[in-house]
Amino acid sequence: MLYQIYETQRALLEPFAEYAHATAKMLNNPLWPVSQNTMTQRVSAGFDLMYRLGKDYEKPRFNINTVESNGHEIAVHERVEASKPFCELRRFKRYSDDPQTLTALKNQPAVLIVAPLSGHYATLLRETVRTMLTDHRVYITDWVNARLVPQAEGSFHLDDYVNYVQEFIRYVQSKYGNCHVVSVCQPTVPVLAAVSLMASRGEKTPLSMTMMGGPIDARKSPTAVNNLATNHDIRWFENNVIYPVPTNFPGAGRRVYPGFLQHSGFVAMNPDRHASSHYDYFKSLLKGDGESAEHHRRFYDEYNAVLDMDADYYLETIKTVFQDFSLVNGTWQIRSPEGQPELVKPQDITGTALLTVEGELDDISGSGQTRAAHDLCTGITGEKRHLEVTGAGHYGIFSGSRWRKMVYPQLKEFILANNVDQQAVPVQSSQPELKNLHVA
């Protein structure tokens, strides 16, 4: 019932939000006789803020049309390479009419970025994609809003997520011989499971896997996110946060964890910060600071756009990752597409290099949670690194200046250093030394 109430409220607010938008534009129009009046500017800014708070935020676009690489502007074409009911594999194909640049692009490593399925769209990693496109061939998982998936497509489980990742890895490998995998936040756990299962079967695994700010071992430095999961049993979550999709969506009747609840949780973690941000936006409008106002719009267009998650996937993630700690306890079994249970054994990974990245101030995945992957991947014979970014919060490790100046140069060098198929090299008996990099 809550979902229906929310949608009714949103539908009722929508005309008022559009009215506020139109009024703000009219009052701010330089042809309006009193547009430069101080009181008019305040009223206009107030209506603009009202519109921002009341509007419906749709799925954003990546809008990456060009990138610069080695001094050349390169055209980028985004396209769907593979499609499944709950996810699309997107490729950012690069083009250049400069022969030397084109040759360089063809020789660059292929990277699969696994985006989080935790409330926001894959476009949250827009800056991650844009930066990596300068030196890599980039693919990304673009998860589908569960309320748009008809019930006829069946349910979506955490096992399905892991199987999707394996399929996408194999797809990119089939095009380039092999690839590198980068996972950000939530997907670090299913990505490690996917690569582990591939290794246990004797399949070719990615050349490297980079895990950034994820709950590999959620017992370490628990955050508010971890505490919420451990303070309630799974039945509480099923009774309090799972609702059927209303009838006005293609996925009508599907049981989901609604995106608006996840968004409310995000905001509740830092309410003062969000209130201050909106007030600063209001002041930017009054001062005519268009750059600051546009920065605010871009951030919240992304932050406020949320998707629903299938109930089975959500509940299984809570139980597997945050309650039973199945990965670190060695008890996690994944059901294959053929219906066979397979035990996840990270120690079976040998020829895949490992890089973990954590932010010093991360309040979503606490210190040590991602680094725990090194304790599990004891069979890796290649390179193992850990990077701690001083002063970075959760978003700072994959977006913003710290990502561009501190994290990406290390990630780029790590991928390039491991862009050779080590799985054809005889296994060495000694374990590699873990390199610790602290970037301030």
C-alpha cells in the first residue's frame, strides 16, 4: 500500500512542480519588467527550489559524446551490446580519423565496469567511465529498474546477478581474448564470487579485478548500513520494506524494494548536509552563480534518480552479505543457470591480479571491508595491491578530484602492468607480497 500512496502523492505534486518550474523561468526572464528586482529574484529562486524538490527524477543519460586521449578528441558512441531482462551490457565505442590514434585505441585494454545495483542507476559512475575511456575500451553493466520488468520474466536472485557477471565477462573475453574487471561498492561481492566460480571450473578468468569500496567482509568497521542489516532479521525487512509494483508500470505486481525507500535512507544518513546543499543552491541562484547552481543540478539529477530492486535479490543480499557473511565464512553456494549448486572458493583464483581501493572516510563500506579480499584470494600468484585514499569518502574513490588525481593513475598503471595473460605461465609456489599504497 505504501508504494501506491507514494505514487499518488507524486502524481498530485507533479502539476505543482511544473507550475513552479514555469513560474521560476518566467520571473527570471530578462524580458520580464521586474526580473532584476531583488524580491522577484528571491521568489524566482524559491519556485526553482520548489521545482527541484518536487519534480520526478527519471533515469539519467551518460551523455559521453567525446573524450580526449593523447591530445586528440575522440568521438564516443554508446550502444547496447548484450541485453538480459534485468541488465544491459553497454559499450562505449570510440572513433578517430587519426590513424596513429586509432591504432593506439585498438591496443588498449578492455575493461568491464560492474556498476552497483543498490538504488542508483549505472550513470552514477559516469565520471568513472569518462575517465577510463581515455585509456581503455569500456563496457558497463546497466541494471534495469525492476518495476519495468514484467512478471513474466520471472524473479531475479543474487545467484542470477553472479551468473550475469560471468556471462558478461565471457562476452568481453570472446571479443578481445581477455579483459579486466572493475567493481564499485555493492558488486565487489558478486564479482568476486563470479571470478571464483570461473576459476574453480578451470575457465579463463579476467587479467585483473579491481574492487572499490565494497562489503567483502561487512564485519569489519561496521557502518550505519551494516548496523541496519544486523539489527533486524530478514523477516523484518520482508514485512517493512518490500512492496508490490503499482498497476501503472510494466512490472505491476512484482515484489520490490522501492527506490524511494532507498533514497530516503541515503538522505537520512546525512540530512544536514543535504539541507545545507539545497540552501546553498538557493543562495547561488540569488547571486547569479550559474556554475555552482548547475553543479548542484547535475549532482541531484543523478542522486535523486533511483530504481527499484527485485525483492528476492535484495533480501538475499541482506542475508548473504550482511547477516550470514557467507563469502568470508566459505559457505556461499551459487546455483548455476543449469540449477547446480557451486561453492564459492576465492582461493581457487590464481592468474588474476587483485587491486582493492578504500576511502579513509567511507561511511558506507568501512575500513578493511574491501581489503578483506586479499585474505580470501590466497591462491593468486600475480600482483596484489591495496590502495587507501586519504580524505576520500565513499563517492570520492570513483568520482571527483581524488578519483581523477589519486585513484585513476594507480588503477591505470595496475591494469597496464597486468595486461598480459598470466594464466599461461606456470604456477609459482611462493605467494606475492601485498603492496600497500596510501595516497594523500
